[in-house]
Amino acid sequence: MEVSIVKVVGLGVGMVFVGLIAIIGICKLLGLIFRGAGKTAVSAPPAQTAGTVTGTQRAEIIAAVSAAVAEELGTDVSALRIISFKKL
């Protein structure tokens, strides 16, 4: 008894879809379980807002970005001339 190719392909495609539906169901179930988990923890207010950057932090950010750009260009950091640095 030989199994037709159509049956094999149909079973393969069907199993893939059943597996995908099972994964979606598991993700939704875990989402429902862990939805309230993050709300129970009390967090302290941040010392500063995310939008404000102090002078030292700004200098560190500029140094890190300059080093990354210099590394990508294959030059030394002293060879770069940064004209402006604006937050986008």
C-alpha cells in the first residue's frame, strides 16, 4: 500500500498549522498568567527623568559615540571633528 504524495503534503502542512496554533495558545495563556505580575511590585521613583542628561553623562555619551564612529571608520578618535551632537 502506497501513500499518496497529496496525503503526505496535507498532513505536513496540517501539522505545521496545528503547531503554530498551539504556540499562539501557549503565548496567550502565559500572557494572561503574567499580566498582573508586573503591577504588584512597587518601584521607587527615578532620581532623574529619562530625558535629562547631566554634563558628565553627555560627555560620556559623546566619547562613546566618537569611539564607535572612529572604530567603524578605522581612524583615531583625535582625527574626528565633532561639530554638533543633537538628540533626535
